[in-house]
Amino acid sequence: MRRSSRVLSLAALTGALSLVAAPALANGSGQYVDSPPWSWYIAAGNGEWGVSEGSYSDGLVSVANAWAGSELMLLGPTFIGFANASATIEPVTSPSAVTVACVTSTLTPVGDDQVVSCNDTTTTDWGLSVTSEVRVLAPGDLARITYLITNTTSDPVVLGYYYAWNYGSSVGHVRSTEPDVVQDTGAGDGFLANPDVWSFNQGINDPTSLNAGVAWGIGGQPFTGSTSEHSGFDRASVTLLPSDGRSIAAGETIALAFFHKMQVPAPVIIDPPDPSSVSAAALSPANSFTDTPAQFMAEFATFNGRLTRGIPTGVIVGNWQPAGAPELAATGVGIDENLLMGGLAAALLGTGAALLIVRRRVIVSAQR
């Protein structure tokens, strides 16, 4: 029996309609990013924008299916979350939730990194303008999706958001506050909550699916999500509600950044030795090809190094830095700051999002 959920009805919408949709690989507006041995697909077009697929191939090991979609939805000041998303509610139209989507995108090499820029601006009825890019950071195992959000009004605007993603498949979750505990996704949803700041996923063990993780901020920063959860055996999300009262000042631009990381798979041993002839030390996890979840996600304890490459000078990354933090060093070309004022003719008008709230049900995947 799945545990009672505190997710928003909006979460049910996204899980039901977006993250379990058909893969975006047939979508011609996205970009393939190759950083051998890593490969990514960034989806764009058809209302999509985000990390959609990841794989690893080194000539001996070839593993894919790290991701199956991601997206950001902005929640307006009047957005109200439902305490229980299991109730059947008639379809409603909400002018207070807008998905950040992308019509076309551009792939640009920047040093050793690869940057996929959305060529469009998303705007909301409550005065926010959003541009975005996905930067695959060398050596290629890590992608940062960055959203630059500008308040175009003359008054403070409360920011709310819902960032959701699908792992490609799953047999276990690990949360940042219990890094040594593997939750069995076959037995339930898994558990995430405040103050978790990252989630690690174990892929199918055959192996056909990569282990992977998502990091969404540092606890205590002004725009770090205040609640997170697993909903389904391979879905997860983080939410900052407008009622949390985090505002963007008039004319100010802040950034949100979310990291998707893939783990090097274990090597294929063609002729395994007789275990009785191998020492216990040689078989211990410390000698395995991959790190533990805590070791793998350790770089997200601070916001520096490659995590900050390409962040525009003077912009605070609100879920990773405190307000008024020192400026980051200029470390490469970032998002075109001219896009911040919505100068593209093909801007996406955030006139509203159709919300269909449906009765939640257990989704059993054939991949389990």
C-alpha cells in the first residue's frame, strides 16, 4: 500500500501527463550532447524542456536509461495546493501555473563544456520572464539546468516553483539525510522531505540502467525548495510554494539551478575469479568501480568549482547561494543576458496551464 501523499494536485498533473509521457527522443527540436563516454538528450519542442535521456559507453560497458524527462513549473502568487491529491476533482483551468517550455534550442561548445540554450522566453501573467540553458559540464557526467528568472514589474513578486524529474528506471532510492539507507522502490514510493537536498537512484540491476542523482540546492538558501518527494517508483520532485513567501525584488534577476549526474557503471568482468581465491578487501565496496551514493553526491555540499561554470556575473543562484552573496568569478559564456527582458519574437506567453486533477493510482512498471 502506498503511503498517504502530501503532494500538490499540481504534482499529480505533472506526474500523470508529463513525466510518464512517451520519450522525447522523436522530438526534432531537442539536442543530443556527446561527451564520450557520456551522452545526453535535452528535450525541446512540443511543450517540453529539460533533461530527457542519458547513457554511458566506453567500448566494454554500454548502459543507458538514466533519465526519462524533467521540467520546471512556475507557481503564481495565487496558486493553492491541495492537501490531498487523491480526490477526484473536475478539470479546471489555472492561470497561476506555467510550465517553462522551449520551442527551439541551440547547441554550443564552450571550452570543454557543451551548452544547450533555449531560444525562447517564457513569461507569466504575474510579471516573471524566464530564459534557460542546460550545460553539460566536463568531463560529461554532470548537467546543470539553469533558469534565469526576472521580475519585470515595479513591485516584489513571490516565487513558487515545482521541479520534477523521472529516473529512467529504479530498484532503490537514497535520500541525502539517510545516505546509507537504500529504500526499496518495489515496496513503495520511497521517501523524500525537507531537509533533503539530493536524491540518488539505483537503476535496474541487470545492468540496463545507470545509477543517477539530482541535487536541488543547499539547505537554508532563500530559494531552495521547502518540500520534496518521490511519487511512483522512479519519479521525484521538489517544490517551493508561493506561501513560503520568497520574493524577487522589482527588476531583479535570480537564477535557479538543478543538477543531474550519472554514475560510472561497474566494469564487466568476463572471467570472474573464484571468490574463495580473492581477499575480502579486494571485494569490498571501497574497491569497486563506483562510489557510494554519499561519495558520488559529495560535490553538492558546496557551490563552487565546476558547479558554477558559466553562471552570469552578478546573478545570485537562489537555491545555492544566500541573497547578497559575493559574485561568482566569470568562468565562461553563460546564458545570453539580453534574453532576460524577453526580446525574442517567439516568446511563450504564460497565459495559464490546464490542470487535470485525477485520482492517483499505483503505477506498476514492467521495468521493475
